[in-house]
Amino acid sequence: MNSKWQRINHMPPLPLYPGEPRVTAGAAHIALAREAAAEGMVLLKNEERTLPLDPAAPLAVFGKAQADYVKGGGGSGDVTTAYSRSLLGALEGWNLCAPLSAYYAGYVKEQYAQGVAPGLVAEPPLDDALLAQARAYADTALVTLCRYSSEGADRTALPHDGDFYLSEAEEAMVSKVLAAFDRVVVVLNTGGMMDTSWCRASDSVKAVLLAWQGGIEGGGAMADVLCGRVCPSGRLSDTFAENFDAYPSSEGFGDSIHYVEYHEDIFVGYRYFETIPGAAQKVCYPFGFGLSYTTFAMEDMACAPAGDALRVTLFVRNTGDVAGRQVVQIYGEAPQGKLGKPARVLIGFAKTRTLAPGEREAVIIDCPVRGLASFDDTGAVCRSAWVLEAGDYHVHVGENVRDARPLDFCLHLEEDRVVERCASRCAPQHLTRRMRADGSYEALPMDRSDEPLPYDPSVLPFDGQTPEDCPWTGGLHMWGAKDELPMLIDVAEGRMTLDAFLDSLTLEQQIHLLGGQPNRGIANTFGFGNLPRAGVPNVMTADGPAGLRIQPHLGVCTTAFPCATLLACTWDEALVERVGRAAAEEVRENGIGVWLAPAMNIHRSPLCGRNFEYYSEDPLLAGHMASAMVRGVQSMGVAACIKHFACNNREENRRNCDSRLSERALREIYLRGFELCVKAAHPWSLMTAYNPINGVRASENTDLLTGILREEWGFDGVVTTDWYTYGEQHREVAAGNDIKMGCGMPAHTLARVQDGTLDPALVRQSARRVLELCLRLA
Ligand code: BGC
């Protein structure tokens, strides 16, 4: 019998579906991880149809990354798996230059034995004799490179640093291979952007596969694409520029430990490269780009208004000779007007099914007109409103942002139109300048300040502090509750209202509901709820976002799905929804109620150490991917927890680094994906970011959490902090942040109610939301 909260309360080690094997790390999920990985890998270059490779043809594989496979990023985004398949592990049966691969495999094994972690193994020297042997064996070389990054630290972009750029040892290996071979395929196993300019420039590099970090079976998926078992259909979710300095966010990224100024304003990613004079030529591979083993034509394209949207219709035909999938991308172009606009903004997309050669599919994409609106933060048209300025709006369709061509359609607005009136919220205090559409900067009349935001460590739970157990455990009988006291199940089963139930709780009990609860079973990120006396379950949380994360020593292995950036590059919402559902099946099977995923911050800079957990530089793509993930997760009765709200774009000093940006950039770029997801997919919970935004901590930010999230967008779920913020709980609750994780501050918070600082009605409101979340869980 499956009673409510059965798994949450008792964590039975039973298969989710009676009579079947456990789904956790089962064959079906591992196959899905492999399928998804292959769908999101991006073919950046393929001259002379070098790919697909014939496994029977001799091949020389260079680089330690063939054996040193990085399945995903580190920190809370890591996943404990029974194994992970490297490329070399998947090339069994291929005609490889055996001594060459044996050299790399042996070296990596030795490094692992010495405790070096995957992805952190240095590139070993390539011996000339071995190179000559490989050259004599094969005409085609495959060069492998990998990158690791983790929560808590940013990446680097210094010459020869082995991160954004190649290390000296990698450069040495690559240049030897390029000198010896004129048919070279490069495979990049990375969670974030890397320098690809050398790949594009070299005549010897014939093909480049951006394989990302593909989860447990990433190596298998690489092999699937390399040999043509899968026709590549991934498209970039970020712009790959010719070097690090080409990104406007690079300037000033690490200047201050205390803050980052978002000078480029709304001109993030392709919005910069496609708009700002002189920037276009700095692009190596544009946003949305990706090759296929076949070719496509877009036919009979048309656009017409349809309610609040522009409806784009077309046919996609496979004009090549193998089956494949195409991604149709729609970009809007708004008039420059008074505010200035990006030259292109993604307003819709769709991916076809697999089309056989000659086959065509009708595609219909509705692009909400609201996607063309701008947020006016100066009052040029209407202050603090989403506006459509008077003028001509064009629609461009294509297979990437560069290739998109205008349709024979124009939406002409005679007058400026206010789409939605909002309020001024989260206004910047210390932002000195921001970029305009012509590349010049507009000075903003504000003080420059390098002051850290104060916080009081003496009252805060320390990082890693374990929540105390519930003091109200009495009254429970061995065979379950037998007394007449109200139990939450009475609300769940309609015998009592939630308000009557809340009336039965003391203020202390309500405050208890607002803090993290001790781990049970295999959980390691704590729970919430936990009033056994009143039948409130202790609902465990778990990370996210690449799969259910259980600490290695517990011995429960799960499925590592591909990193979020790879998933975004699939541009396939149905597939991402399936991944979300599969991950949530594992979460549920293991008795956990809240999955701390998806993570959906914007890729502002290639250096953010957590970019692998995030989707894209574009908010529409990020918002759609997160929505698909949330739908999949919540279809299992598990709560998704979208994070980190908002502007978590740097890891250094992440708990106290102020993100300084205009209201316009905040609304159009950094909040837009969250807005789309909240409105479309109704996530049951959301995690605030560590960082302050314009001088106010995200978790203590009333404008953000109450003004924008709840009042404007209608979010009706629970807001939790990230783990061990520097915010004080009474201010967090007052701002609309319901739960403090990993630990609450019950005594401190009670004192703030008693001294009149915190309104008890706000405590009750947050407690109510926590209980509502419990009621939503299966
Ligand atoms: C991370 C969150 C994560 C939490 C729990 C924090 O350090 O920022 O993304 O969900 O830990 O592990």
C-alpha cells in the first residue's frame, strides 16, 4: 500500500515500482543519460566529412583525457556513480593504436592511484618515438582534452593555465600532433567554455566535437557521435568567442573581492556580439551554432500575429543523406527606440523529430510578443514598466543567431506600448556605468564603494552546523499517533483546514518549521518540516542538478545525467523533461522529497566555476530548459527547487560578493529565465542565492522575494536560503524567505518576534507555506 509520505517517513529500501527492479542507476536511466548526452554534444567543425569515423579504420588517440573522463562538475553538483565511461572505455573494438592508448591509460591509472581526482590529472609529455609509431599506424588522429571545475571556486583564463586556455603541456601535445597529422579530430570534455580559436584556425584540425560533461555514459555518447550511430544535433547555448578578453564581462570580473559590476548591462553573450560595433568578428562559434552529418532546408516560412504571440510556420526538410534533427531558432529584432536594443533576441525555438533523408516536418512556433519587450528603468518611455517601443519589429529564422534571416513580416507599432507596469525594485546603489547599444557607456550618478556588506558571524549558524532534532517528539505511540491531537494528515485528507492546524501549533513550533532539520537515512543536505508530534514529516532534500547526489560513503550509487549546459545544447524540452522525471524517480525511490535542482543562473562570464550547473547565456533558453526539468521532476510528486535566485555569477567570496547591475539587466537577463519558469512550470520551491544584489542579500531581499517573485509573478511555493547564508533569519523571513538552511536560528528568531522586530504573522505565513509544500508531496 502506498500511503501519503510513506517513502518520506520511512525510506523503505524498496523499488519504486512494485515487482520491478530499483530504478536508481538502473539500465533505463543509464540509457537515457547516454541518449541525452549524445543529443547535446555540439559538432563545431567537420571539414571533408572527416566525421563520422569508421571504427575499423586505424585511429591514433592522443591526450590523457581519453582515459581521464570528467562526467560532471564538482561540489554539490557532483553525483556518486558506480562507474563512469571514458571515451577510451567506449572505443572497445575500434582499430586504435594500442601502445598510444595504453600509455595514456596507464598514466591516468597511476595518477588516480596517487589520489589525483578525475579531470585534475596533468597532461603527460608525448614521446617522439610514440608519436612516430602512432603516425605510422594511422592517418587520423583524435586529440582529447578535458576540464574540471567546481562549486566554490572560479575558473581562470591566463595564458597556458590549462583552464580556459590550454596548458603548456597540452599545447606541446597538440602542436606535435598537428605537425605530424593533417587529419585531426578534437574532442573537448568540458563543463564550460574553452578556447576553441586554435581549432578553428588550424587546417589540420578537420573536426571538433564539443562533448561537454556527459554524465555516467558520456564516453559512450562521444563514441556514438564519432562513429555516426547518432547524428549530432546539439547547438551552442553560449557564444564561443575567439578569446577570453572578447567577453565584455571579462573586464572587472575579479577586480574587487566585495563586488562585481555588470557594466555590459543587457549585452550579455550574443546580445553583445551581434549588436555592439566591432564585436561580431570576435566570435569563433556563434550562439545556436552546431553542425550535423546531414543538411536541412527551411521552406515556406511565414509569420503572422496569433493572439499575444507571433506564429512562425515553416517546413524543415532533410536535404542530406543521413537521418538527423534540426533546431529552428527564432530571433526578434526590436526598433532601437529610446532605450536601445540588442540586435537579436531569441524569442522561440523548436527541435524536429529525426527526419529521414528527404523527409520534411511542419514546424509551428508561437513566440510571445512580450519576448520583444524591454524593461524601462529610466523612464524614457514609462518608468519601471515592460514596454514595446513604437517602430518596426522583425523576425529572423535560422539555424543559429548568425545564420538567421529576416522573414517577410513586420510588426509595426504606431505608438509606444506599455505591456506591464511594475515597480522599481532592487535598484542599484553603486553601479558606475553601463553599456549602451552603440558600445559606449552611460555614466550613472552613483558612488563607487568597495565596502563589504556587514554580517554578524557570532549569531549565525556556522557552515556545516547540524540542525538540532525536534524537541516536540512526545505523544507518539509505538503504533502511530492514537491521541486526539491534530495531525497534518487530517489536513491532507480533508478533515481539517490548514488554518485550524496552524492554530494548534505554538509560535516556537512554527519557527521550528522555518529551519533545516537533521538528516535521516541517506540524506546529506538536511530536511525541513519535522514535527512528529503533529505528524509533519521530516522531508529530506538532496542535490542536484545532474542527478540525485548521495555521499560516496553511503554506498548508494545513482545516475549521473549530463551537465546542465549539455542539456541546454539539446534544445529539446521533451528530452529534458524525461531526464527530470527520471532523476525524480531516483529521488523518490530513495525517500527524498525535495530535489535541489534545476540550477538556472545565466552564463555571464566563462569564469563562473558553476557554469556547468547552469544552462545558457540566454534567459529564454534557460527558462524553457528549467521549465521542462521542473515539469518532469514534479510529475513524480517530488518538489523541484529552482536555484540560485539570482545573480550567482561568481564563486569567489560567493556569500558576500555584491552583484551590481541595473534594474533593466536584472529584469531582462538575470530574472527573465526564473520568471518564465515560475509562470510556466510552477516550481514548488526556490533557493535564494548567497550573494547580495545591489547591496541587499538575496535571502533578505524583500523587493526580490515578495515584490517580484510573489506579487508580480505569483509564485506560491516555498523559498529556502542556500546553505549557511550570511543573512539573519528574522530578516530573511521578513523578506519572504521561508526556510533557513542548513540550520535555522530558532532562539534568535524567537527573540526577534518577542522584541517586536519580526511580525509573528510573517512566521505563520512562512510556516503555512512549508506545510503547503509538505501537502504537495506524494
Ligand atoms: C550550494 C547549493 C546546494 C547546497 C546543498 C550549497 O553550497 O550552493 O547549490 O544545493 O549547498 O548542498
